[in-house]
Amino acid sequence: MPKVTRDPNPAPAPPADTYSPFGSDRARPERRAQQMRARQIMSAPVVSACPKTTLRRAIDLMLEAGISGLPVIDAQGLLVGIVTEGDLLRRTELGTEGRAPRWIQYLRSPGKLAEEYAHSHGRLVEEVMSSPVTTVTEDAPLHAIVEAMARARIKRVPVLRGSAVVGMISRADIVRVLGAALAADQPVGNRSDADIRHDILAEFDRAICIPKATIEVTVDGGTVELHGWITDERERSAVHAAVEGVPGIKALRDHLAWVEPITGLVLPSPDDGDSDGTGAAEPGPPGTPPVAESQIAGTPS
């Protein structure tokens, strides 16, 4: 089995509240995340097994390293499979091998039945591993990695340099990048109302699901006011997500009415409805319902 190597003197991790993989460019960190490659995301060195590794040893390796999958590498250093927690769910030792009714077994090919039996009874990695393996190169962009994982319905993918496995990317690695992008998504200093409004409208242009023609956006002192209407309540969440993703916003006031397109029924926004006692309502101009201010989490009031 390839030797498991670990750095005996790993560099200390930066403090959680200051670390950012995006350097000093903090204006639009999600743009930096989109440009990341597999080599910047992957976990290394790789803990692996060989085809003749016993299943018990493979389980011990996974538990010791705190991982949920092992690439299987042969004596020539080639990736031949992967064994994951999912491969170990259907086991005769657990009584979970999933016995099919006898009449269904007769309908299956002998080869398929033999494969299922080996998977649930095998004691060597080569008997229970999944093969072939979906892989990415170390230069693969983040979007291609996510698409490959979604298409294959897998939770991790080996990273190759030529034919050699140089790293592993799991869902946890991608979530870690997302967390860093969100942590870095803070403006430096105060942004002008004009810049905030410009960015909101630009995001509306990018999101084809937002009915930008029926929405008026104003910004005053970092507080965003939305007036107009929508025809589907789900559009409200999309509008809020687009606005809240713009740096510099201090508060959002939603006055978007919901218009039922068939009957023409008009309902006010939740902020313009009667206060239900869960938050303070602010009076608007004469003749308008009270407005409840929705604060953006993590920004100063």
C-alpha cells in the first residue's frame, strides 16, 4: 500500500477571523472564488489504499484520517478505483446487504448477482471499490469540478497530474471555499449610495429571474428601498438575495406588492403589512401602511 505521508511540522493555520484565500481584493470575493482551480482547493497529501488492502485496514485508514473515501492505487501508481462510505453500507455483517426476492434474482444476469455478492461479502478493497472513477485535473476550474460531482452524484473526486493522484476534493473542501468567500464579502470603508445602486441594478441584469422592469431601487445612507410589484412570491426571495449580496448595504426595506396575474389581486409586501408584534414597525408617509425595517445580518445598523 502506498505510504501515508503527513507533514510533521505543519504550518499554523491563520486565525479564522482573518484568513481569506482571496488576498487583498475584497470588493467581489465571489469573482475570485470562481477563478479558483482544483490545485487551490484540493486536500493533500492523499491517503490511499491498494487493491489488496484488507477492508478492515481501509476502514481504519478512513477513521484515522477523518475522511469518507480512499482512492485505490495499484503498484504502478495508477488510479484503479475508489472505496467510500457508500460502498460499505450494504454489508452482510450488518444485515444490510439488501436481499432481493428470489424471483427478481432470477431476472438478473449471473454477472450482476456475482458483483453484488462480492460487494457485500468481499474482504479486500478491490472487491468492494467503485470503478471507473470520475476525476478532474489539477487545472480544472471550480465550476467544472462541481458539475462533474453533480453529474456523477458523488461526494468527492480525485485530482490528477497526468496519471498520478495528487489530491482529493470533497464537498467539504468546496463548502470551505464558500465560507471563505462569504467571510471576505465585506466592504472596505463606506460605499456611496450611487455605487450600491449601480451594483444592485447590475445584479438584476444578470439574474433573468428578477422582474427588473417592475422594480424601482433607491438607496439612501446605505438603506435600500424597493418599490413596485412582483407576480410570484418566489421572486421576492430572489430579489432579496440579489440585494443582500451587494457590499455596503445597511438595511433593506421591501415595499414590493404581489400581484396575482390572473385575478389581479394585489397584496402588500410583508414589510408593509400590519405589525405582528415580532418587530418594530416604522410609520411611512401619510396614507401608507407601517414599514418594518429588515436589517441585513452582519452589517452595522
